[in-house]
Amino acid sequence: MDRKNIKLIREQLDTTLKHFSSLVAVSRPHKGWIRAVRDALGMNGRQFAKKLGVNPSRVTEMEQGEISGSLTLRSMHKAAEALDCVFVYGLVPRDSLESIVREQVVQVASRRFKRSSHTMALEDQELSVMEKKKALKELEDELLRTMPKYLWDE
């Protein structure tokens, strides 16, 4: 990954993902998407199995697998195609990617700053409140700018 362009990549992905933010509130139907769409089309399991080119018992397995989370993405894609639908898969952040990174930076910077402040206090070199705020902000800015590899290790 090109660490120099990571902010630009994050901003571009944030822009793309904003289109999906309204989908976060959409929950899967109780019997799953495959069954819901199949039922809405008035298609029984045997008819769906024929369109898929599988045994009717496979339809039951697929519908149960969707609900349990064990159905593969490939199978979901095939089911969607057989139902004349498009299978959409993605990760939608609860907040922006930028906010997630900023929160991690604040946590890492606070922990690092706390350790160094403790050491400075022991050496009788403690900073004033204003100096601490400024130094912490500078550390956060540096972490955001450089995106060190260890950012997600702590």
C-alpha cells in the first residue's frame, strides 16, 4: 500500500461509501433475501431449482445457508442471477473511514503521550497544560500525516 496516498484513497472510498450509508438501516428479511424475492415473484422452490440447475433440496439448503451466514458469495451471486437480480456485497462503515482513523489516532497519541508525560514528570520536566495540549495535537497531526504501520497494533 502506498502510504503517501492513503489519505486520498480513504477520501475517495469515503465518497463512494456515502452512497451506501442509507442501506445500513435495511435489515435482511426474516426468511432471507433469496426466499423473500422468490416468494415475491411467485416462484416456488422447484421452479427456482430448475432455473438454478440444481436439485430442489439445494434451494432449501441455500435459503437456510443465507440465514445462518454459511452460504458463499458465489452461491448468493448465482441465486441473484437466477432471480434476475444483482447481488450487492460491501462493507459500509458506521462512520466515515476518516473518522475511524482519527479516533484511532487520538487513542494511540493519548497512550503514547501519557507514557512520555509520565517520564517527563519523573524527571521534573513536566509541561504546562497548554504545552501538553499543543504537543498532543502535534503528535496526532503527525500520526495522521504519516500513518505509521503500528497505528493499528496498539
